[in-house]
Amino acid sequence: MEKENLIRNALQNSDSEIDKLVQAEAERQQYGLELIPSENFSSQAVREAMASPMNDKYAEGYPRKRYYGGNQVIDTVEELAIERAKQLFKCEHVNVQPYSGSPANAAAYFAVLNPGDTIMGMALAHGGHLTHGHKVNFSGKLYKTAQYGLSKETGKIDYDEIEKMAKEHQPKIIVSGATAYPREFDFKRFSEIAESVGAYSMADVAHIAGLIAGGVHQSPFPHTDIVTTTTHKTLRGPRGAMIMCREEDKLKEKYHAKSKWNLAQRIDRAVFPGLQGGPHEHQIAAKAVAFGEALKPEFKDYAAQIVKNAKVMSEILIEKGFDLVTGGTDNHLMLIDLTNKNITGQEAETALDKAGITVNKNAVPYDTRSPFDPSGIRLGTPAITTRGLKESECKYVAELIDKTINNHNNEEKLTEIRQEVKELCSKFLLYEL
Ligand SMILES: *Cc1c(COP(=O)(O)O)cnc(C)c1O
């Protein structure tokens, strides 16, 4: 990527305290290696749209049907975001108003479920998201849940097991998608299982939306009823989310026979007025910009490069004796079980942080340690790929990770590695600072 400007003349003048912190965060990003797989670097164009006067407008409602005046321009912005998203994901209906991934999932459930209905989703401990039915989350408090895990032998999704569970629990919705799963999802199979028990199928593609848009992961369409996604992960847009769905409610007779709404209308009504107030139109403008970027041919190269980079990193790490859950990766992320390296997830995260490499500790399937200090770490390539790192640099990054883990108690060595990380980052600058 090109080095970008961080325009903040007014901020510098009016609030030097916050301005200094913005500078410090930009430097941290610039001179460190960001390997958290849910993070990315949005373009200056995306950030400029977010910092625009669109921030100041109230627009409750939907384009051409607002509860406030003055929305002539805003309507066009939101319509453009919707049209571009439809083109990008080849779906029938899109709602671009969800504030973030968790509220998008809340709206999706609110659209089709009643409190007490059953959600089936992947357990958090196996890589699912809190909003897929975890007991501390609204999704586990408001609804009954059935949580599926991964195969103990392979670390992969066991579709036969999910089918068996679906028959037993008779969920009203089956959710696919995860935050820490390094393999491809078979969305068709998920939808067939859902259909066989009369459940809605939902795919939460928050992590992999950019891979789907870039054509390196199969699409949940046309199989899936409802698809939610964040826009700030592999899709590389503003922090935010959207919901996509088919127009028709295939289960209308079974669940909503008396309702006059189709699925698209149910989703829209769940987002507003069901859950949210005024949409964040500056964020929606930035989503439109990001979708425009993702529609360009270069984005396909970007998505393919994310996967290539993850593949070479995983190969080197395996060579160095790391135990990758599922034995590798098909996508943008790797989950590493550190048990054989005699280091915990927390210790590894801390040592890597000292070396300027940002990852997060993560539970591995069937982890026996506590979530506060689990057995694994999760890392991924979306952000470093945006910076321009290719296979050869990713091999080097994997070697730096190995060196850090092997020397995690050696402060001197960690300082040395920090310097190597800085040198690498200096060749791939993000900002004019
Ligand atoms: C990140 C993520 C979310 C939540 O998104 P937020 O914007 O953090 O609320 C939901 N589902 C999955 C699978 C995710 O990875």
C-alpha cells in the first residue's frame, strides 16, 4: 500500500492530549506486526468518509422513508452502500445499518426468533463467537442454545455430528461461522441440515467476508437464509456490520403464518425500529467506499495473497515443530496449540508483544486450561498482507515467531527481535508520521 496521511490539523490544535495518543497508536501500528486475524488497516479513503460531516446527520428509517428531514444526500449514500454490497456478495437484500457484528447478530435473531426458541451454534471454546449462544451473552440468556464443537481427532467441523444434534435439539436457527476456525465452511451442508429440521440457516462470515468477496472462500449464497458480517475484518472497511438475506421467508408457513412480512422486511424491522436508533451514516458512507474498493480487481489479488501468506507461515511454523490445530489452514488464520512448546497462550502473547508482534491468546478445542491463560494463540495475515508483505516476508515473520517463543524468558533476545521487527516494518510503512 501507499503511505497515507493522518490528517489531524484541528485535533493537534484543540486537543493535544488525544492527538498525542493518536500519534502513539499510529506509531505502534506502523512499527509492529499486526497478526490478530480480526484486524486490518482500512484505507485513507475509508477513514476520510468516517471523519466526514455524514457523522452529524440523523436518518432514522430507511432511504426515502426517513423520520427526519434533510436526508436527500444521505439516502443516496445508503442506497449506494446497499447496491455495492449486493453486487459484491450477489445477494437479494442488504441492511447496512448494524452498528457492529454483535448487534447485527442480535437483529438477525430478533427478526426470526422468539425468546425461548433454540439457537444452535459453535461453542466459544471451540472457536464460535459469544453471540452464537454463549451463556454469558444475550444470545444464551434470551434463547435456549445447543452448542456444537469440533471433532476431537481432526479439530474440524463434524457435519454428521451437527446433523445428529440438530435432530435432537430441533433448533429454530442453525448458525455457522466462527472467530477461530482455520478451515473452509461447507455452507451448503449447513443449509441442508437446517432445512432437514425446518430451521433457518444463518452464516456469520465476520472473519471471512473479504475472502468470500475476493473469491477464495465459497459463498454462503444462494444456500443460506441470513448472512451477517462485520465490515472491518478481512473486508477492510470501517468498524461496522451488515445483514444480507433472501427476500422470501422460506419458513413463513411454519413460523410466521399470520405475518405480512417477508424475510427482508423482518430483518429491516428488527434493525430499526426493533433494536437501533439513528444509523451511523458516516460509517455507512465508509462501508460504501470499502465495498467499492472490494469490487475492484485488485481486491481479488489481495484476498488470494492473504491465503498464500497464511499457507507459507503455517508451513514454516509446522517445520519448527508448532502444533497447528487441524494441521494447517485454508484461510487467513492459524490456531496454534502451544502445549508441546511448554509455554502458555498468555506467556506467548506477552513475549510476542515485547518483540512487537501482536497476536492473541486463544483456547484450543478441548482446552484444559482456563480462558484467561489458555493453551494456544491465534494469528492471521489480513493486516500484514494489506501492508504489502508477501510469501518471503511471511516466512521471515514465522521465523521471528519461532525465535520469540524459544527465547520468551530472555529479555535481551526479545529486544533484539523487536529491532528486527522494526526494520521489517520500516520497509512497509503505513503512515506519513
Ligand atoms: C468479530 C465477530 C463478531 C462481532 O463483531 P463485533 O463488531 O466485535 O461486535 C461476530 N461474529 C464473529 C464470527 C466475529 O468474528
